[in-house]
Amino acid sequence: MTALRKGGTLVQVGMGRLEARLNTYELITKTLTVKGSNSGTTEDLAGIYELMHSGQLNPPMNLITQAAIPEAIEKLRTGGVIGRFIAVYDD
């Protein structure tokens, strides 16, 4: 909420957690909007891939081994993970 400008919109995509605390002071004084979304369209996904391919978008990705998956899942449960975990398997 703090990072949003006056009249901004917060969009929660997917279920990071089932519950969240919101700063209602900033919600009211900045006249913010909160929206939920399951995901985007196929066209949205294609656009994201194009931005990543061109180098204009570099999302944080955490490459992990198969052995590290249980630890990664626990980190996701407790929160604080920035980006996505991507399991890399040996050939």
C-alpha cells in the first residue's frame, strides 16, 4: 500500500496467502483500489514471455535442485520469498 500512488490499484494475483493485513489508513487516504485475479489471458502470458525474451522484464527467479524442493515449499509457506522457485533437473 505504501508504494502505491494516490488513486492506485493493488492487484493480488493467485493465492500467495489466504489472508493478508491491509493498511486501511493508506487505503482510505490514498483512495486506493484492491482487486483479485486468478491469472491473465493467453495473450497476457505471450506478452510477458516476449518482454522477458527482449530483456525488458527480468523477474526474480530462484533456481533450485530437486533436493531443495521441500525446503523451498516450506519457505513459500512461511512467506518472504521474492520471485519464483524454478526446479532444475539434471539430464
